[in-house]
Amino acid sequence: MPFLPGTFPRAIAHLDGDAFFASVEQALVPALRGRPLVTGQERGIIACPSYEAKALGIARGMTLGEARRRCPGLVVLPSDYETYGLYSRRMFTIMRRFTPAVEEYSIDEGFADLTGLRRLHRTSYEEIALAMKAAIQRELGITVSVGLAPSKSLAKLCSKFRKPDGFTALEGRRIHRFLPEISLGKVWGFGHNTVSLLEKQGLRTAYDFVMRPEAWAARLLGKIGREIWHELRGESVYAVNPDLPKPQASVVKSKTFTPPSCDREFVYAQLVRNAEQAFAKLRRHRLRPRVMGVVLRRQDFQHDGLEAKLERATASTLEVLPLIRTLFEHLYRPGMEYRATLIWLGALEEDSAEQLELFEDRSKRDAMRCAAVAVDGINARYGRYTVQTGSGLILRDKPAMPRDATPARRGEKLPGETDRRRLGIPRMTLTV
């Protein structure tokens, strides 16, 4: 028996980019289309495989060595997140031509509420969604998979149902036929532990879940269980939210280096470079952290980390270097090979006027602040790391490695561009 007697009491579309990073690279260099391609050269592991690479068994998170063994002719590129961001903004701009109610869920996927727009566009919801899909493919040269359903949860399931370049429209009266094909692990909001719990209750599919009473779902999973129960039955609970994203709650900077190293000062220099980048970003956004975390990742992909609360919020790199060194010495194991470092800055607040401590050295703090401003200015004009902490000088002697490659857009700036001031256009390569 259908859950909903009608077709689309609400019409919500979910658009999901198909192997987005790899597709953008193929759109920029048409000669790469149809070839197995991956991004993530700078990390040493696959960030995004194209569908041609996926067909050969290459998956996200696989090491580059394993991927090359499976496909000797694999195209490996460094990730160009700046260009991916440009394509993302253009994709959402196209979506907003059809409806103002667009929610940017991630860099390559979003929701669009089409409810009530049939009269405006003079066509069906299915045709509106297909027109949106076609416009993205025509103007950006990439494909997206689209799901259309009465709720966000169902729309997200539909967009994953036929990939790549797929389209699935789910009318309310057909939900009961669709859900038996959906395993619990595919439901948006069901994590691994929740799936294990539901399977112990004898459930296997999304249909099994919605056939239980609402009170049972709420008793077992609480508020989230009740909401997902309604969403899967086509009763919209989660509204499409077109508001801007919330202010960033934390900043993370990490660096994977090759070859792995057991050199104490080299690993520490990589960590300090992460700190320099993270604090420079906070200063640009006039923020400062109260909490800092440090992580060292070993060659076996295991990691150790420590977190500390700062005595006071600060955006000065020099001021926190002693604490970074202390955390590093607690984590570092002599003789152990490390492949990556990470620094995390959290509990951010605005860098505005603050109350002074009674016995603090105000002149020292002001000097550190002025030094940071001067370093930011010089590096913005002459390039990153023109001025840096002394511990980072060891990195200048590091031999160039294949994974140090940068995207073409970074190395070939247009006249007037700098590392921080760039034109909002991608770099396309054509062979004539």
C-alpha cells in the first residue's frame, strides 16, 4: 500500500557530482576524457578516481603504488582545490537559475526545492530537474546524477541509485516499491553502529524500517529515528536551507611528505609549517583559537595526537611555538618513520579588543602581533615562505619529489595574479 496517495506533495531535487574532482580535470583537459585518472598525487593516496579508474578496481583511499600496479597507464594529478571550488560555485549558480531555494550540502552536491515551480517553468518537476542537469553538463562539461523525491532523504537515495549521469524521480505513490531495494547502510543518517543495531532487530532494508511503528523508531533511535522514519515515508521533515554556511568552527592544516622520515627536526619543521599556514588563515579572517591539537601520522597509517587549551586566545604563530614543541616532543617516537603531520585550531573567536591580564608582558605581545602582520604582508607580496620560522629552513633543502607537484593553475599565473589574489576562472588546456 502506498505511503503517500499523491505524486509530489513536495518536490526536492538532490544533485550529486559524478567523480567530481576527476571530472573537472577531464573537463579542463579534454584529452583526458575516457582515460583512467585519479587526483591526490600530493597525498600519496587516491582522493578521487574517475569512473574509468573505478572500473579497474581503483578506489578512494588506495595508495598510488597499488593503483599504478592495477593500471600502469593511470593518469595521476595533484588536487586543484581552487579550480574545484570555482566549478562548485558555477554549479550552484546554475541551480539557482531554476529555484532560489538551493542548499549547498558539500562542494559537489546540493539540494534544490522545486515545490510550486511548475507554473513558473510551465513544465513538470521531472522536466525542471532534467533541465537543471542538462544545463550543468552543457556549461561545465561535467555530469551530475539527480534524484527527485518528496523529501531530502529520499532525494539523496535517488541520486545515488543510478550513477553516473543518472536520473531517478520517485513519486510518493511509488515509495513502497523503491525502499525494498535500499539497504540500511545507504540511508542518510544511519551510521555503522546504527545499522548494526537495526540488523540485530531483524531489519535489512529501508522498507523494513519504515514498516515498524513510528513509536518503535523513536524509542530505539530517539528524535533522529523519528525524523528519518517520516523522511523515508515521503513526509518532508528537513527543509532545504538556502542560508549561507555557518562561520568556520575550526581550521585544520595537514601535510603528507615523501619519503617518510624519522628525522626529528624534519618532522617538526613540517608540523611548524602547518601551524604557519593555519595561523595565517586565521589572521586573514580576524579569528583566534583557544584550543590547539597536534597529530603525527606514522608510515603504517596509525597516528598519535594531543590537544591543549591555550592560556589565552591568540593568532600569533610565535606565541604558540613553545606549546607546539612541547606537544611534539610528547608524541614523537625516536626511530619511528612518519609520513604526515597535522595541526588543528578550534574554539575560534573574533580577534577583537580584549581585557589585559594584570602582569602580562604587553610589549612582547604587541611585538609578536606586529611581526605576524609584517610576515603576512611580505609573503602575500613575494610568495609563501619568503619569511618563515627558522625551524622551517630545513625544508628548503628537501629534494623535489613527484608528490610535490602542484596544479598547473598554481604554476602558471595570469598577469596580475598572486598566490592570494586570483581571477575566478579555471585554466583549460587544449591541444590544437
